[in-house]
Amino acid sequence: MIELTSTEVDAVSGAGFIQDSLSSIGGSLGNAGYNLIGSQLNVTLPIIGNISLPGIAPNLGRNVGSTVGSAIGGSIESTLAKTPLIGGLINKLLGN
């Protein structure tokens, strides 16, 4: 039997609704921001030609935003779950 890392434990236990919601919102905001500045992220190299970051990594904004939102949501859920007296109730509501 192997021991799980904290990342693996989080992946197995799943996220609560706050973390899921903030991950989704962060992904949408990251994607919108990435689309706004995507045209600015081009480099023209003499031999290779035009290189575009959105062409190489089209989902970068969504992935970064989702990761940041998930981290913030996880922190909020952890803080709420550690609240004295009602932490057990919050843990059950959040699905932790």
C-alpha cells in the first residue's frame, strides 16, 4: 500500500461547491483576459516566422484562471471548515 500525497488526496476527495464555483469563474475570466491580450502575444522570428502564444497554447488563460480560482476556493473552504463549533457542519455541507 502506498501513501498518498496531499495533491492526490485532494484529487480523490473532490472539491466543494465553493472551490468548484471559483474554479469555473476563474477559468472564464482567464479565458476572457487571454482572448483580450492574445493578439499582443506574437513574436516574429527571422527564420521561423510569426509565433503566436495563443496558437501554441490556446487554453492557457482558462487553465491558469481555473487553477487560481480553485486555489482560492480551496483556501476559503479550508478556512471555513476550521471554524470552531460549526466546522463539522461546514465540512458536511462542503462535501469534505
